[in-house]
Amino acid sequence: QVQLVESGGGLVQAGGSLRLSCAASGRTFSNYAMGWFRQFPGKEREFVAVISWSGGSTGYARSVKGRFTISRDNAKNTVYLQMNSLKPEDTAVYYCAAANSVTTTGDLYDYWGQGTQVTVSS
């Protein structure tokens, strides 16, 4: 069992930056690939970024590639999402999740956080 808690969401102006954190507890964090997903009102949750257990492999949705960076600190049991050049269309609830393998498919993630709201104003 893994518990995940997101933090760092809030209101930011377009073009600004925000860093989300996801703190993990329970089973050993370093055994899991970690992903970030987001959900817009009225839409299904969508993939944002993923990082392997070692941190050596990352993947991004095309909509955020070049603007967002995923990283992890296994010693702190924490995964981060650095979001730069934010756009109003990035406004969503952001979730972190843990999986046994690197994947962009939400159904393959075993554990999910509660989510944190990110709002980007014009």
C-alpha cells in the first residue's frame, strides 16, 4: 500500500511557474514509476508526465513537453512536477500516481493522490 499526497497547487498568472510535490508513504517509494495526470472539468483524466523508478527515463504529453519537468528524490520519497510557461489551458486538478512500470495509461497505475488544483489566469 502506498499513500500519495500532492501539494503546491494554486493560482498563477499565465507565463508563470509552479512546482507541484507529491509525498509518498507506505511501501518503498523507489520501487515505483511515478506519473502526473490532470483532469479538466467535464473531461477524463489525462497523462502529463512519467518518471522511472531510477529517474533515468522520463516521458511527457506533447501538450506539456518543453514546459514541464518531472523529477524525483527517492531519499525524500517525493516526486515533483516543475511547470513553467503556464497557460490558462493548463488549469486543472493535478494528480500524482504510482505504477509498477513506466506507462502513460492511467488504468495501469495502482495508487493515486487526492489531487491539487492549479489555476492559470490570463
